[in-house]
Amino acid sequence: MRIALAQINSTLGDFESNKNKIIESILSLSAKKAELIIFPEGALFGYHPFDLLERDTLITQQIKALKQIIKTIPKKVHVLIGGFEKNTGRGRPYFNTAFLCTKNKIIRSFHKELLPTGDVFDEARFIEQGKIKDNYFNLNGKNFLLTICEDIWAWESIYAENPLKKLPRKKIDLIINMSASPFHKGKLNMRLDMAQKTARHLKAPIAYVNMVGAQDEIIYDGQSFILDKQGKLIHKMMSFEEETNIFDMTTQESWNRTASKETETEQLRKALVLGIKDFTTKIGITKVHLGLSGGIDSALVAVLAVDALGPNNVKLFALPTQFNLNESFTVAKQLAKNIGVELKDISIQSTFQHIKKIIDEEFKIEKFSLTHENLQAR
């Protein structure tokens, strides 16, 4: 059976864009004979939803988009799409859901059990718990267990019980984990540790599909992967980029192609570049204006901005006063040349003198001090 992992970059609440991206991936992967296509957690709605779940009309729009997607699914192809679903019973209003779909049909829904409550990821405000034990399914003669992100993290001591340890002993051909797991230094190793413990305990390989992209200050790094039942890493996808990949459960074809390793510094750089790019483009900003002083801070910001947006979309300005050395401008000018951006020199000396006069009169300052130097930055 041919399984596809679709590591995509979704935009929170932009159902039209997310729908089109999902359809494009489905058609492309099904043309390559994928039989089951797996998208990340929240792929259709975007993730994390924050307070958007207070507006239930958005769930209606999401389901409308989902119904449009399933019309495009080719025959004999199944798709797992992450989103949110209304809870028609008692409890909180929604479930964090994986929809199993085929041509013109939503076959069933799977619900997330373990709900994070840390920082902005406070799912317990709106999301009702599901049960992992209900998330078994069979497809084309293969047995699957569906988990969503946090469901495989109960090996940590913050949880009193691990629902994976209470699962009935059933044959599992593949564990699926649909995630929107944010990036921080060392996070991939933490994910691998949790997934390895899950694979070894359940004696089954695991396909981990993670979101990529940035939502405000939260950055998702992708790096989806496959482990065998011993917990050995047999395939890892790219970091901070969209990617799709197909593997065959029977022959293990394509299971040995792993993205190259990166240093921690390179990963941090890619995270910052993606964060800048998605923060600007997802809110409709196409160009940025930055100050360039000749110091290391503004130099780093300028380089990252050019990497993210391109030199034609970045404008640099030197805003000197009497405190700036000629060397600072020379260094700034050389950096601007190196990254292909024009540097405009606009003196703010007269503005500084005007504000200095006001401050001196208001606070009866007679001697020059550090306060005056700090006015330049204000």
C-alpha cells in the first residue's frame, strides 16, 4: 500500500487557500499512485486556532471547504485531513479531528485525546477529549492507529496516565501521527524520542506528519519522518519547507531517503527566515523598511529579511546623528552592497537637536549626558 505524507504550510482561517493547497497535493500524489494521503493536524483550518473557535461560523466554512475537497478526490484514494469538528454531545464545543475521506464521502472522524494547555496551546478551553482506543481503522487490508500530535507525548511525567499503554492488543501495520508541533532548539530529538517509545511499545512503524510554516510568533518546522517498529529512523523530510513524499508499506520503497542533517545554527537561521517570510506574506505585507546602523543587530536583521523576502522587497536606511562614526556608515554601506540592497543616508541630526532642546528645557538639563545619546534611538 502506497502512503503519502503531505507536509504543507497552512494559513490560519484562510480556508480557500488551504483548500486549494490540499486539492493540489491530492491530485499530484494520487497521480503518483498514492492510496492514502496524510496531511498535518489542523491542515484545513490552520493551527493553532486561538480564539477563532469562539466563532462557530468558521467551523461551518471549514466543513464547506472540506466538502469541496472530497469532490476532487480520485476513486480508490483515501485522505486524512486535520481540522476541527463540532461536538454534538456534552462537553466542550469542538473536537480536534482527523477526517478520513474518499471520493464524495467523509468516512469517519478521529478525535485527539491528549490536549495541551501550555502557553498559547490551550486546547482544553474549546476542545473535548476523544479516545485513542476508538481510532483504529482498516484500509485495503492494512490496520492503522490514528493519533494526533500530543497523543504520543504521554511518556512524559506531566501526564498521570498514558492512554497508549491501555490500548487493546491489536495488530497494527502503521501508527499515524498528524502533528502541528512548533519548533525550538532540540525539538526534533524530543519528537523522535516520543515516537520511538510509541513504536516500540506498540510494535509497529510510525508515520509522523508535521505542519510547516509560521503563524505569528509560532514556527512549525516540518521534518516529518517514518520510524520502523524498532524505532529506527528510516526517513526524514526537509525542514522549514513544504514537501510531499510517498512510501510503499509492502516493499519499503523510498523509506531510505532521508533529508541531510543540518547544524543547530542553520536550523535557527531557517526558522527565523521562515518566520519573517510567513509573518509578512500571510498578512499581505510585501515590502519592509529597515534601519541599518553598522552594528551587528541591524546587520543580522537585514540579512535575514533579504533571505526571506528578496533584495527587491527590502529598503535600508542609515539615520545618523553626531554620535555615528564614519566607520559605521562605511560598514553599513558595504553590507548593503553585499546583499544587493541600496542604502539611503538620511541624517536626523536636526531632529535630534530639536528634541534635545525640548528635553533640556523641560527637565532643566544643563550638562551633556548619556540621556542625550539615547535620544537618537528614540
